Amino acid sequence: AQKITQTQPGMFVQEKEAVTLDCTYDTSDPSYGLFWYKQPSSGEMIFLIYQGSYDQQNATEGRYSLNFQKARKSANLVISASQLGDSAMYFCAMRDSNTGNQFYFGTGTSLTVIP
Amino acid sequence: DSGVTQTPKHLITATGQRVTLRCSPRSGDLSVYWYQQSLDQGLQFLIQYYNGEERAKGNILERFSAQQFPDLHSELNLSSLELGDSALYFCASSVEAQGISSPLHFGNGTRLTVT
């Protein structure tokens, strides 16, 4: 079974608008971590934001925030005030202690910011 | 800058050849992960080392091998190369001490082209 599902292969957003990238996960472990990474066309993988399963509040890092809905097992990334430099692939990932803290990555969402 | 150094950045070689990819993790990170990213396969986990010992194995071919040295740098050896091995190979490191909350920090990758 897929541990991480990203159902949006491609997304478009107007510059300065907000956009939500979807991520759902599957684990039976009550203790897990969720991560988002950005991969621009230059290829590097950039760590953006982390959310722990026991965190009471949604994580935020600058213009990035995580809409964490535990009961629905979703961890959507919200990018506010989109910029042209936000155009990239975005990967959701999870690690849980059930599987020896291994990482599981989704297939990614390609975001294009339109001027 | 993630602090993870990968060399070389680009590698072009012929089928049947052998190459070595090198990775220096972030200072203080004991764990090194290797991933392969090709266009049609997404991000594939190959292998993980922790403090010199193999910790987990993913979809690593028998033609591929890796090791982590006492100074914690790691090498990924790819032999009998085939056209299908052309991909972006990432090294990532993690401190692991924080358990599931430890993110992966990726190097810039080595782009391997097999001709």
C-alpha cells in the first residue's frame, strides 16, 4: 500500500495567490513525522517544513504552512503569496518508527506559478 | 546550502563501465541515505548507513554497492552500467538523534548519464 499519496501531478497558481498541495499518508503508528521538500528545475532537494504527529499546532515556516488533519491523515502544504521562484516539484514524505524510521516519499506535485 | 556535499556533479560514461559517487554528510550527521531519481520512477530509496554500518536496504541492484567510512563519508559504486541506470543520484544525511523528527538533508545530486 502507498504510504504517501500526492494526487495532483500538476498545479498552476497565479503569482501572489495562495496554493494548497495535497498529501495523504498511511500509517498505523501513532508516532510519525511529516516533511515537505521542494525540488526546483536545477535539481536540488530542499527541506521546507516538518510536522510531528503529536504537534498540537500546524507547522509554519515563513510563507509555508502545513494544514495537518490527523483524523483524515492529510498533511497539505499551503504556500501563501506565491512567487515565480516557487515553481518546482514538491514532495511530501513521512517517517514512522514502525518501519525503523525509514522515509517514504510521494510521487510529487509540479507547481507552476503564472505571472 | 544543505551542508551535504556530493561529487561529481555530472558523470557521463559508457555501458558496462563502473563509477563511484561520493558523499560527505553534514557535520554531526551519522546517517547517510542514497536515492535514485529517474524520470519514470520517482525517488527510489537505495540504501542507508548509520555510523559505518548498513541500516536499511531498498531497491538497490546487485550491481550497486555502497559503504560508509570511519570519517562518515560514503561512496556508492555502480558497476556494469546500463542505459537504464541514467538518473540523478542523491545522497542525504540525517542526525537521527531526534528520531522521526530528523529531516533528511540532501546533497545537490550526481547526474549520471550512461551512453
